[in-house]
Amino acid sequence: MKFSLVVVTSPEESRACHRALRFAAALNEAGHELQQVFFYANSASIGLSHHEHTDWQNIAQATQAELILCSASAEHFGLEIPIAGFSIAGLGAMVEAGLSADRVVTFG
């Protein structure tokens, strides 16, 4: 089964980002396909250098999933160049991933 994840809140706001990470790892272990993780709104702050993003990079490497920071949200945080393993794109990327996924799960 193909999954796409949408994360809405930052790691500082709630445990949703951490739950999404555990869910992504469980999907991989169960043999499901993780296509994309879209970091929307405050969760895009994960792209700042002071955030712990290594675990997400490891998940992306293991699953070949795209890690995308919402372009409007990234702009809000002053992110012009994403850290390694992440890219910046608009909501269209999230919609496209949702159309090709069997399930879209939101963490917020």
C-alpha cells in the first residue's frame, strides 16, 4: 500500500512530528511504500538547522520517500535553501502525492 504523510505542527508544538516519524518507520518495516512526507505550516521549521532532522533523512534514505517543506511555510521561516534530503515545493506537490497514494495520513 502506498502512503503519503502530512505533518502540520513543529516538534516544539506537539508530539505529532515524532509520531509521524515512528509511523513512517513502521510503514517501512511492514513493507508499505512511503512516497512523500509533506511538512506544512509550522512543521516546515524542521528544515532549520537547529532542528533534529537526521531521523527524517534516514527514513527518506531507507524508503526513497520525498521530504518536502511547504514553500509558503519555508518562506515564513526564512528558508531559501533546504537542508540535505529535503526539498521545497508548493501545495501542488502534496496534492499530486495524495492522488497517487492509497492513503494520506495527517499528523497535527
